[in-house]
Amino acid sequence: MNIYVLLKRTFDTEEKITLANGKINEEGAEFIINPYDEYAVEEAIVVRDAHGGEVTVVSVGNEEAEKQLRTALAMGADKAVLINVEDDVEDGDQFTTATILSTYLKDKEVDLIIAGNVAIDSGSGQVGPRVAESLNIPYVTTITKLDINGTNVSVVRDVEGDSEVIETSLPLLVTAQQGLNEPRYPSLPGIMKAKKKPLEELELDDLDLEEDDVEAKTKTIEIFLPAAKEGGKVLEGELNAQVSELVSLLHNEAKVI
Ligand SMILES: Cc1cc2nc3c(=O)[nH]c(=O)nc-3n(C[C@H](O)[C@H](O)[C@H](O)COP(=O)(O)OP(=O)(O)OC[C@H]3O[C@@H](n4cnc5c(N)ncnc54)[C@H](O)[C@@H]3O)c2cc1C
């Protein structure tokens, strides 16, 4: 089975976001595999081990993403592909990323593609479904269970706390939700082996894509941080008076009642 994982390099969840010149400041920040993509890598390895085949991890980004791809290889993926767009794309969006990924995948014999449900930074949840649409294959998002029997697939998806069971078939794209599995940590032998596993680097040219073909469809007008939180208010005095004051504040100041 040919399994592909779409992997994004994202800010570490512990990082404090700051802005510089209207952009998110990446200076000195730690980067990780997008956490939902870790579930995707783990599931791909489990499916491969059960059904045979190969896991290829693909990322669109710059050469820095090599580190996260090597981590996925150390977890147990077989091959990695970095589509390095540093010199060709300045302002990309979800269309850009999905077009590049689907162009790479369109002439591959794909059985299963696993993406993350959402990237924890830009967080649009668009890339997976866009790739599936371009490849004209079915997709199921936010999955918490995946069972494959021949080409039949049974998927459980999370619908805001409830579960939905969907029967579909390969080739298929799914996006991984928390709860799908417990991603493994790379072992020491895994890390050693990963150094020798193939990591192919491609550019737009190699995919016969021009900069115009992937030009962003959206424009980010402004990026800003949420307003700083004001200090809390402690009400004092008689309980009845506190309740009256609270109601008045909720009505007149917070305007929520
Ligand atoms: C060269 C470049 C320039 C960019 N410039 C800008 C900019 O100027 N302004 C701006 O706001 N954003 C920019 N971006 C970010 C970009 O708009 C989005 O982050 C990206 O398209 C993915 O959307 P998302 O983060 O909402 O992912 P989601 O759709 O939320 O991600 C869901 C899943 O899709 C897959 N996925 C997402 N991104 C990638 C990837 N890069 N490689 C492989 N798999 C992926 C992963 O499986 C992920 O879990 C740029 C991106 C690139 C590559």
C-alpha cells in the first residue's frame, strides 16, 4: 500500500507569538511537526505494518523542514520529500500549498493520504480536503479510527464530541484528529536509521509548475495579536450588593446580558 503523509512544520505550541513588521516573528522560535501530523505519521506506520507497503512523508516549505521530516523518518516512515519553495513562493496560501502537494501526488499510485485535521498555526483545515478534491478522490476529515479491509475502509470521525461511522474505499484521503492514536517517540536506532533514509528535495520546476500556477488566491491584510487582557475585578461588600453590582456590570460594561 502506498501511503502518503502531508506534514507541516509549525511553531512549537509553547512558543509565545510576537509580531515584527506586520508578520509573525520566527526569529529564535522553536519549530515542531504540526501535532495533528504526528497522529498522521503514526497511523501511516500502523497501517503499513498491518498491510505492507511504504510510507512517504511530504512537506512544502523551506530547507528548515528537513528536521521535522527526519523526525518522521525516525518514527518509522520510509521516505521523505521536501518541496522547497523558498526561492519561488513569497506569499503562499492554502491554494498554493494544496496545488503543490496535489501536483506532486497526481502521477503517484496513491492508496491512502493522511493529513492533519488542522495546522496549529494558520489553522484553516483546508489543505487536506483541497488536495483530495484536486486528485478527485474521497476524503473524510477529523478521523479517530481507521479500519482497512482490502479496498474497503471504515472510518470513525469526531463530530464535536459525537462519532460518525463512514464506509468508503481506497484511494482515500483522511485527516487525523486527536484520539486517533498515541504517536510514538523516535527511538535511538530509529534516529540512526533515519539518517540513511531517502529524503528527496524538489522545487516547483521539478513539478512543471510556474510561480503563476501557485499564486495565492487570498491576501492577508493585517496580522494582529489579541488585545491584552485587563485585570479582573473583585467585588466586595454584602452578598446582595455584590450580586446587584455583578448583574449591572454584566449588563452595562460586558454587555453580555
Ligand atoms: C512559501 C510559503 C509562503 C507562505 N506565505 C504566507 C504568507 O505570506 N502569509 C500567510 O498568512 N501564510 C503564508 N503561508 C502559510 C500558508 O498560507 C498556510 O499555512 C498553508 O497553506 C497551510 O494552511 P494552514 O496552515 O491553514 O493548514 P491546514 O489546512 O490547517 O493544515 C491541515 C493539514 O494540511 C497539511 N499541510 C498544511 N500545510 C502543509 C505544508 N506546507 N506541507 C505539507 N502539508 C501541509 C498538514 O497535514 C496539516 O495538518 C505560506 C506558506 C508557504 C509554503
